[in-house]
Amino acid sequence: MTRVRAYLAMSLDGMVAAPGDGLDWLEPRAEGAPPVADEPWSSSDDDALHFGDFLDRVGCIVMGRRTFDIVTGFPDWPYRDLPMLVATHRPLEHPNPAVAAARGTIAEIVDQARELAGRKDVYVDGATMVRDALASRVLDELVVTVVPTVLGQGTSLFGGMAAPAELTAEHVVRFGDGFVQIHLSCPAADR
């Protein structure tokens, strides 16, 4: 069965990007900075879901335009040749023919993505898209990797939600050198 899933990194104060859409806080810390983790955490086993393994299960990506504009600036395209629907009202140009513009409600776009995904999962990416999917009850699972950094300002993952969303913690594991990954199931509408 196709699941609708989100996979994001978040600062300890709930930001997915620093001011100006900065992602430098996700890079290794500079020499001389405090370590991300101390013993025994830093030497324990890593049993989290890595991005490549997550993508192996994905058949289509749904992404917001703002996130799309940011990731197109990455040196390497991280999404392989997976079909991607970008929610936008502006013209969209991308050299990858698997990338297409999409319009409609989040539920309508997710339905399009389910068709493209076949038996694989749909990956929802971008703070606004995740909030909309959660509010519309089309998100089945949310995987959040918490980075021990406080940004103070930036793009909030959950800021601006119109109503509370009660999630269920399914699995909590350490990820890499000092991160915590939380796997949450989401209340979904009957499908």
C-alpha cells in the first residue's frame, strides 16, 4: 500500500531552515566548535533511517515551490530520477523531465502523486507542504531528525498550523553523531 511520508531535519527549536533559507546548520560543525555529541552517545550504534534508504521506498515526490527553488541550488540533485510534482502557480523549468508543475489542493496533488508512485511511497517535502498534508490528513508518517542546534529564527516546520495535530511516536532512535530521529504516525483520513 502506498504511504504518504515526510522526511525532514529540524533544529531543536523547530526550524527547517535558518533565516534566508540557510541550511549551513546541517553541515558538520567548524573546527573548535563544541562537539555535536559526547561519549557515550558519540560512539553508540546508528540505527536510524538514512535518506538514501528512505528514497529507495519512494515512487513520487511532492514538493513546495520554495523548497524546490532552494534544492535546485544544491551542487548535486539528491532525488535521483524520481517523478516530482512541484506545487506552484509560476512557470517551472528544470532539466529533469521527471519534474512537473502541479496545481490544486494538497489532497489533489497527493492523489496525482499516488498514481505516479505505483506501489511505492509518496514523499512530501517542504515545511508548508508538510503542514498542509498534516492539516488535510493525507500524511501517514513523519520522520523528523532533530539536530542539537537552536537557530532562534528561520522557517518553522509547524509554525502557522491552524489547528493542533496529534501524532503518535512509533520509533525514536539516535542518528549519526548526536542527532535524534523520531518516527511519527499521523492521523489520516479514511482512504
